[in-house]
Amino acid sequence: MRLLVGALLLLLGAVSARAESDIELLNATLVAKFHFAEEAPDGQMVGAYQVSFRNIGDTPVSKISLLLNPGLQFDKVVGPGGKTLKLTSRVASATGMRPLELNVAEVTLPKSLRKGESRLEIVVHYRGYLQDLSQTGLVGVKETLHPDFTMIRAQSFGYPVFADADRLSIQEAWTHKPFYQVAFLDVPGLNSVVGNLKIAQKTTDGDITKFEMKSEQPTGLMTLAIGPYKFMPQPAASLAYMTMDQSSAAAVAVSLEREISSLSNILGPLPNSKHLTIAEIPDGFKHPRDTGLALLTLDQINVPDLAQKTGRVHPIEDNTDDIFQANGVTGHLSEGFVRSNLIDLWRLNPRGKQDHWAVGIDRYLQIRLNEEVALPHLRKGAYRSVREFASKDPMFSKTPLTEYAVEGFDSKINTVSTLTFNVLDELLGRDEFFALVRSMRADLSVGYADMQSVADHLDMHIKDKKARKFANNWFQKGRIGKDMAKAGSFEELVALYR
């Protein structure tokens, strides 16, 4: 049946992109002007979203689906050469997310876009107001174009989102891999802007402040909060606050720097390009985690006297609604929201690539440094998964980690490497293990690296003979199956090399 369906698709030629994961965004520029108002329908924005993309799927794409907030409407879509493209739109329910309704557009491309072809650039023109979506299933997505506070983000569809109107497609779009983005915003009043794009330039023209925002490095879909922000800048972490008094803000900023200093001692120096912005948002709002940006309500930001006493940011539970939990970032079991975001700055896989050699170590460090009480659960789960892999597939049992990509075991790299670093931590002890982590960051975080690079590094830097033997057996000798057959638990696996 699968072969028959494939043959039919080939006969039909170009078809609409059913899964927008086939569309890869390459860069984007948002130009927007605002009129703020107390009542949602009275607020207005005019936007133009210029975006280039390519088809990474196997099927040619002739049409794309775009989503907007139901208060916004599509004006037109302009393609290459200034040609207006065919556009149809309607307000429709999002499958699997009812009662959420969105403005859904279908755009016919000037020609079918085949896999690997050069990028296509379009400009989407739209206008209207932002409708509060918190009453339609998106908890915490309640922004309108209010003069006191608003946000322009993909979660409220404040600019076009490349997705079909269904839950899976939308979640895939929200977790699109990082890419370069720019925004030009004309903001009335005295409000400022904070988000995962940085302010490159700011000018005032009468009662309008013009902001030019840029991503200094590839980032997830742009999130821009607009409000009466005051800033407490620090070298590695900045606080943007609205209702907090200055002395409290200063205490929080100091506690953040202390936390960064503590993590630097454990993980190594923070790269100069890395920075965390923590911004206050009003009560009732929520936002998924984003590397380099934490948007928190005031009651989630640390009480100043606790920071002064402990030098630690008060643990903040990640209670984000489950609609946001497909965000490609681990750490939902972490002790504190803020520390989870800080640890992300040290990630060896900063762009969140799937099946990357560093996913396992990044995942392990999030749990190890946030909530050690979760370690037994992590270890038991990883052990059981790898044991099941080995029992069902003799080839997997004999394949070393360095050859997973060649043998087609890419999807298992994350789980196996997570278990591997758990075992190495137990064999080496805390001090030696984190010394190894620091050396990995220094040697493998710049330039190209793969599992063979990791194996070579471990062989060179692990001094303990038993731990080095384990690393060689799993990374280079293909003894995973033999070890899993002997060990009835994670503890017994470690005991094989004691």
C-alpha cells in the first residue's frame, strides 16, 4: 500500500505541503506598525513579513499554508518580481486544538518548489488586531494590542506561521530550527521591546519609537515583548522589569551573576557570545522556554532577600501548558526554570539539532545540575530503552556509537549517549566527570565534531582505566549488547566496570 501511495504521488507531480516540516525557513524580516487600545478590536497593526524558504521534503511543493491570529487578515502575498500570488483565506478551527480558530491561508507558489532548489522569497502583507487566545485553548496566550503590554510571537500568530491548521503541524512550526531574523517595529508611546532578537538601533520620531531588532545568531521564531521596560544589564544575564523596584531588580541581577559564576566553575567559562535575558511579563501570561530568553511573571522571579541570603535564584517550577512542551528543549524535570535557561547557555548543541552527538550530554547535564532527585528515573528509563534496543536487534548490539550514523541508528544516539554519560559520571566521580565535561567543551564545541571525535577525546582524557575501558567498549568496540545482557539494572551495568 505504501508503494502504491508513493507511485500515485509521483504521477500527480507537485502537491500541497501536507506537513510544513518540509518547509525550512532560512531568514525573515518583520516590518510592523502599531496602534494600541484598551479594547482588543480597537487595536490595530499593519505588518509585512518577508521570508525566504526552501523545500527539504521529497515531494515538490506548489502550495503553502499560512496561519494568522483570527483578528488579523491577509491582504496579499507578493512573490519574486513583485508578482502578487494567488491567495485564499478563511477562519477555521485548528484540528486537535478546538475551540481555537485561526485565519488559514493557502498560497499558490509561482512554480513548484522541488527538493534542493534555491530558496524562494515571499512577502506576506496583513493587518488587523490581536485576539486574546487564552479563552480558546492556549493558556497564557492572552495578548492583545494593549498600550500597557503586548507580545508579537508565533504562539499568538502575531505574524504568519508556516503550518497547516492542526496541532502537530503547528507544534512542528513553533519548534522550527533556529534561523536569522530581523524586525522593524514602530511603537507608539514610551514602551520598549525585549525578546530573543536584540535591539540594534532605536530612534524616536515624535511619539513613535522605531526599533530595529536583529538576531545575533540563529534563533527560534521571534518573540518580542512590548511594555514599559526598565533594564538591569549585566555581562552574562540581563533583567528587564516593569513593576519591580530598582533595588529588588538589582538584587535579582546580582543573584543571576552568582549563579552564572557557579556554573562557570562547573562547566567552564561562558562563551562571550552567550547571554540570557530574563524579562518580566504580566500575571497570566506564559511563554515556552527559549535559549537565551526567559519570560517570567513577577511571582516567578526571585524574592530579593532570598537571593541575597543564598546567592541562588529561587527555584521556579516549569508549569508551562502542555501545548508548549514540544519546544525541542529538555529540562521539564528541572529544579528551577531560571537555572534551566542558564545551563542552556553552555549547551554543546546550541542549535538544538536532532540526533546531534551532544544531545545526550546536554540532556544529562540539565538533570544533573538541576534536580539530582530525578537522576534515578533518568537512569532507569535510559537503561530500559537501551536494553530493549539490544534485545530486539542483534546488529544494534554489536554496533559502536561511532558507527550509529552509518548503520542507520541515528534515532537511538540520544538515548544511548545519555546512558553512557550517566555511567561515566558514576565511574569517574563528580570532580573528574566535570573536568572531563570542561575539556569536552574546550575541544569539541568549536568546529566540526562527531561521535568519533568524542570517542577520541574520551580515550585521550579519561585517566581512570576502568572508565576508559567502558568508553572504548561502547564508543568504539560494539560491546553494548554484551554488557546489557549481563546487567539487570543500571547499577549492575556500572558494577561491570568497578
